[in-house]
Amino acid sequence: MDESERVERSDAEWRARLTPRQYEVTRLEGTERPFTGRYWDTTTPGTYRCVGCGLELFSSGTKYDAGCGWPSFTAPVDPAAVEETPDDGHGMRRTEVICRRCGAHLGHVFDDGPAPTGQRYCINSASLDLEEAEDAGSESGSGSGSDSDSESDAGSDSDSESGSGSGSE
Ligand SMILES: [Zn+2]
């Protein structure tokens, strides 16, 4: 990741762009209360982006239920996407995770995670913006240009695309 890609904004700009909760977490290193965030139990496939700059941070593929009340991941999408720094605040020795591009506080990483990484990235929902995967099960190449369920499917009650028996269209 290139340093020139860094996103830097003034405090006022961050306040304007983010919700108060997002601002508190990402810029003031806040921590949302467990089991209250948007994504702690989300299983929707997709990519979790930084709420501050849109950088891809985590994938639903590495998300797991750690039972701690925050979204937990075994690894970032790209190790270069996050920066890990020692955080000795609150009388604990922890490792803070921040967005490499905009410096947003994301959460902390612990080494009590599951295999294969043994890592638990415990991330605040307020730091993340889930981009849901769009291509779940859809087949490309219908060619009609319309992606709505319009009359092209007339006569078929099933929304299965398996096309059983009726031959090629
Ligand atoms: Zn960011």
C-alpha cells in the first residue's frame, strides 16, 4: 500500500462525515458496548470496509462467532490494510488495530483465536461498513440487461435456474 494513498482529514471533516458513534469509535478510540453493534452476529456474505475511507479490511469468510459481542475475524483481507500497534491503555497490554489508510481505530487483536491464524481481530461494528456480496448464486449471461424478475421468466413458478428438462432457450 502506497503512503500517498493515505486519507487525512481534519477533525471537523471527520465529525461531518461520520455518525457520532462512528466518530467516537474511530477517532477517539472508543469501544462500543458488546452485543450492541450492527455486525456482531452478522453472517451476511460480503466485505467489511473501513467506515472512514472505504478500504477493504475484513471478509465475511474470516468472520466467526467468538461469543464476545463484537465482530471477530481471524485475519484481515490484506495484512497491509491494517496497522497493529501496542496499546497499554486501561491497564491492559493489548494490540490496537487501526486502518492503514485513514488511521481509524478499528479494535484490538488478540492471540486467542481459532486455527489457522490463532488470531482474533475484535473489531467495532461502528468502524465497519459491510458491502454485501452481490453475486450470491446468480448466473451471469442472461443477456437481457434487466436484472429484475420481469416477464422474461413468465411461465415458471420456480425461481430455480436449473432449467430442468425444458431444453435450451
Ligand atoms: Zn480507513
